[in-house]
Amino acid sequence: MKPNADLVQAINKLNKKHGDNMIVLGSDIRQDIMGRMTSGSLSLDVILGGGFPMNQWHEIIGEASNGKTALALKTVAANQKLDPDFTTVWVAAESWVPSYAEMCGVDLSRVYVVATNIMEEAYEAVLDMVETKAVDCIVLDSLPALVPITEEEKNMDEATVGKGALLTAKFFRKIGASARRSLVEYERPFIGLIINQYRMKIGVMYGDPRTTPGGEAKNYAFFTRLEVKRDEWIEEGKGQEKHKVGQTIRVRSLKNKTAPPSQVAYVDFYFDDGEHCFAGDFDFAKEIVALAILNKIITRAGAYYSYGDRKWQGSDAVVKSIREELDLKESLEKDVREAVAVSSKEVRKLISEI
């Protein structure tokens, strides 16, 4: 269809005034504009719709010590393995622990740490870093640890109610311009991860009494919101020698603009060396097997499991092969990523049985 001459003139005028490609034809937009970055977990990637959508902000919420920071570190580590130039800026409003990051597989030489808990300083650093288009991942750990400068300067008995929420809302209004990427030309994408923690509302008698610091405005800015919760401990040993080596992390998508929300993923994370996994590892093999069986990529007949010309007796044998054979792991992972999403309850049931 030939465009109307007056419309073309108006578009050209606006593009000249506000910048090239501010207005483009839908068919001219790059097909890969909504790319994905892996979370480091196959199950989590599935419920996200293939990974974290690029050029967007994502919130990781949960109670203390339930795996929020571990999830962010594993995301950084997984993408560093895929891209030798992957660069991260980590705003350490809380303490940055290099040994914990290294345990999770992070290459510290590709992470720039911003050491401040002053809200204005942290937000300004993020705005400037994103605008450079030279950074692949921004992590803010964590939002509740940020303090507005007015609160920092006041005495303990002086109130500063609502200042943090106002600044956070302003930050998300301003970040839109810094985060904007061309719709037709390739520009280096990024993902933003903001770690948050539940607080209790005062005087709530009905409904969910929990809230998150930063005000309500931020919830509209997040492309995805993930709730992280410890499902159970992973224990090894017998009797008196039994000890905790990890935890199963339950991740639920509270909001997702490109995939169905309220989906659940289960990830086994090890904080100590176990029988099959080292400290800092996800048990990737169990995730692959569960998802492959549910998508009928691995077929099951009684106690026997088949994949192509391979056959195993018992699910333990399948998991063992995946841990030992890199080619098999990569082939199954590729097939699973191409398959449809599956019921999270079925995934949890299968993972617990393996």
C-alpha cells in the first residue's frame, strides 16, 4: 500500500526533529528486537518464554536468604560463558562478596561494582551506564538497601516518608530514554535486574499483607516480576552426618509481558559441594530430564527411557549420562527449548522423583 503523502511528510518531520527512526513502519522493525538472555536455568528460561527479554527491567522478589542474589549471579555467569565480551555493572547497595560471586561461576574481571547505598548516586550511575550502550547487564542489589540522601542527612528522629518511592518512580520515568534502542539498526542490548524484598503492610486485614519497597509506580515499569522462595533443603549423608548442601528454589512469574504469567520453575541450587554438583551449581541435568520427559522428547516405557537410539533403565541413569556427556546435554537442551512450555506442577513432581 502506498503511504499517504501527508503522513510521510509528518513522519519525516518528526524523525528529523526527534531523531532518525523514532517512527518506523512495523514491517521494518528487526525480528530480533525482543531477544533473550538466559537465566542460567532451563526451567526458568521456559517460564520466561525463552529467557529474560532484552532492553527491559526485571524484578526478583523474595524473603531474605531464599536465593535472589544467587539467581542474579547465575544469570551473569551463564551469559559470560556464552559471550566473552559480556559486561556487567553491579550496584552493591548491600555488600559485594567476591568469593560468593566466584563460587556461582562469575568472572570478576568482567563485573564493575558500584559501591554505594545512596539512592540518588545509584540511580544516576545506572542511567549513565545504560546510556553508554556498552553494558550488557545491570544488577541492583538491592532496592530496600538504598537510602535517599535526605534521609541519610537527617537525624534518627526526623521522618522522610515517601522520598524513596518518589525517587524510584522518577528513575523509571527517566530510564526509558537511556534504555531506548533502535528498532531497525542493531545496538548493544542489555537486561536490568533489580533485587527486592517483601515488607509487611501496616493494618491490612484482608488480601496479601506483603508489599515491596519503592512504591507502586515501579511495578508498571518491570517487564517481568519473579517471586523467589525456598521450597525445600537439599540434604546429603545419613543419620548424624546428614547436612544441608543446597536448596530447591521455587520461582513464580508474577508478571510477564511476553509469556503466560503465574508459571512456576523449580531450580536446585548448591551452596556446598554435593555428591553430583559443586558449590555454586544448578542441577541442570535434573531440569533437562524432567522437561524432556514431559515434552516427550525422552519417551518413557515402564522403567526404560529412550532418546533417539539411546536407551536407559531408570531416570538416574539418564541424569548420569547427561552429566557425563556434553553432546547429549546440548542436544537435549536444544530440543527442550524448541518444545512447548509445560505444566509447572508436573515439572516439580518429576524433579522430586528423579
